[in-house]
Amino acid sequence: MKVAGVGLRAAATLDSLRDALKGQEAGLAALATLEDKAGHPALQTLAREMSLPIRAIPRASLAGLVTLTRSCRIEQGFGTGSVAEACALAACGPGARIITPRITAPDGLATIALASDPEVEAGSGEKWMRKETAKPQS
């Protein structure tokens, strides 16, 4: 399963999302974003156009996920370096791998990253891997 994680600002447009995703659409099974962004009109429209479900990821699920790219602002607010990468990893589940690190739309309003379930990518030689999440605290 290949999932596109999506990070987006409130001002993001459908063109913002299309520009970030351009050339990465083949084989996608779903889009994934934060719960509070899942209803964003541009994302809803993109999902309908592509006939893909949107997986709403709880904010708490991102904390501790190790991403390939890192934004200090995002890290402080979400406990992970990239919302797009972390959402993609969380949607694919344990052992997921980043296959395309965060891509930012030219207008800076949306980001896309791709992750895949390890069984799907087995033998592909992909070097990007999801590291284990932080252990829950007792």
C-alpha cells in the first residue's frame, strides 16, 4: 500500500496540492493528513478527483515518529519533523518506509510525502525506512 501524507495550511488551494503531488500519483491507495485538516475543501476535492480515501491521523500519533526531513517549527508543534512524512508513515502502519521525502508546493501552502507498507516495497532496494516510534510512557 502506498500512501501520500499531506501537510497543508488553511490557505492551501487545490492547485497547491496538485503541484506538490505532481508526478507522484501512480499507485496511491490513500491520502493521509491530520484529523483537523481532513475536511479541508481542497483536500476533499483532490480525494474525490483521484477516487482516494482520506485517512485522518490523530495529532498524538505523530509524536515520536522519525522523519527524513525536519522543520524546527513542526517539530516543536507536533513532536515530529514533517507532518506529511509522519502522516504517511502512520497511515501505512508499523514498518512503513518513506519512499518519497517531503515535497513542498511552489506556493509553500502544501507538502506531500509518500510512504509504503514494507510488503509492497519488499525487494525494491529502498533505502528510506521508518524508525520505531517512541515507546509509550507508563
